[in-house]
Amino acid sequence: MLFVTIQELEAAINYWRNQSPALGDELSLCAEASALAKPYALMIVQGSQRIPLDVLDGAARIAIQNFIKSTQNT
């Protein structure tokens, strides 16, 4: 089973925010950062350091996987 750490989620959110900055008066997050925000917040509230990758919903799983792929290529 693969796990995602809270540090990886934070880095992924920051990566996606840099790729697609929030726009408009409401400063809405891009779809990828938004998908990762809920599991990140839950981890903070629960005091978790890592979660299984398979508990993420589809959008969050794709966002974290694409983040990991992009950082491995640098």
C-alpha cells in the first residue's frame, strides 16, 4: 500500500498553486489544489502524518500522482 505524507500534500498544493494561481475576487484554488485541500485539512485536524493513497478521491489521487511525476523529472 502506498502512502502520502502531509509534507507531500502540502508541497503538491503549493506546486499546483504556483502552476495555476488563484484568480478573481474570491481567490478560488485551481481544481488540483482544491482536490488536495480537503485531505490535507483532515490530516491536520486528525494529527495524521500520512494516509493511504487509495483513500483519496479520484481528483486528489490524480493531482498527487501528477505532482509526483513532475517532481521526479526535475
